[in-house]
Amino acid sequence: MSSRLLLRTDQLRRAHPGLRFDKFTDIEEPDWKALTEPRLDDGVYRLAYRRWEQHWSLEAPGRFCMKGRVNGRLATGLGNESVLEVGIRLNHSYGTPVIPGSAIKGVLRARIDDGGLKDFLFGSQSSSAFVEFQDAWWIPDSRSPFALDVMTVHHPDYYVGKGAPTDFDNPNPVQFLSVRGSFLFAAQFLGEDPKGAWKAYVQKLLKDTLEKDGVGGKLSAGYGRFVF
């Protein structure tokens, strides 16, 4: 028995964004307008975000936060399980976009060549991490963070090993949700940093990496770059 529910457009716009995408979307004919137009900056999320920002903005030793704006589009959670072909990563409680701390740590690790420094900062099988990144929260905005995007597979048979690419192949456009807007990045140091040298280094590493390399999916296509 299917657990999917079909709602009227006015009901769909009021639904929790995560449920709207995962449970209430018509798989055959998705209503992309109903997914991308509703605002997500309601009072409940604004209150939750304000508490989160206040916590990480406190002048406490061993923590920092930075705000960055997506320079274009961000693709996060493309491989997540989804009712459609392409997924998206959302905050479970509020249905707002989120960048996992593990994804942030991953792109920063890839930026460092020194294996010992990687293990010291981000941990290894034999040692704990010196710095721990939180999930990056979307900063409330009156404009929806979701935007309709498309990726086109030009040679579907070639990519599954069924032949060579030719000019006679039928491109297969796949629509998906990408993200825009700004995010709050926060981190906690789990060791002593009396002069703040490690804090300054990690902040610079985060800024430089996300501006030049990006985070999330489709990085080679220019997604996931930030401006701080």
C-alpha cells in the first residue's frame, strides 16, 4: 500500500518543507512551483536560528562562527534517498537546507597535503579531532532558498557501459532542487589554543577552501562556491 498523499496546492504550500518534498510530491508530475516558492523564514525557525547563532557567537574560548553566502547555487544531498531521482539535504526539524559538518570537514581535509596535520585537526582511527565542525545552518531570508535546476545526461547508454557516445543519443534532463542564500558555519576546538593561532588558521582554511573549491555536489560545474 502506498503511503503517498496528494494535497491541494494551498495545503502543499503550508506543509513542512521536508514532508512536502518527501511525502506530498507527485512523483510523475512534481509541482516544482509549490516546492520552490514558499518562504521558510517562519517565526519558529527564526527563533531556533537566533538561539543557534547566539550560542556560537559568544566570545568563548575554543569556538568560532562565520557567515558565508552561496555564490550561485549549492547542491547538497544529491545522493540522499528521495522520491525523485535526485535528493536534497534538509534539517529534519525545520525542513531548511543544511550543510553537514562531515561535508565541510571532508573538503577541508582534501585541501591539506600534510597527513599528520590532517589527522591532528580532523582526527583519525587512532586519535580524536582537534576541531569539530557543526552543521551549517541556512540564515533566514524572505526569499525561498530553493531553486529549480536541471542536470542533463547527454549519453545515458555510454555511462552505463552500453555503447560509445554519439550525436544520435537522446539527452535525459533531470530536474532537481538546488540551494541559494547564506549559511552560518560554526566550529569548536577540543584542545587548548591559548594564542588563537589554530583558530586563525582554520578560519582562513575554511574561507579559502569554500571560496575556491566549494562544498557539496557538482563542484566541477561551479556549484558550492561561497563569498565571505
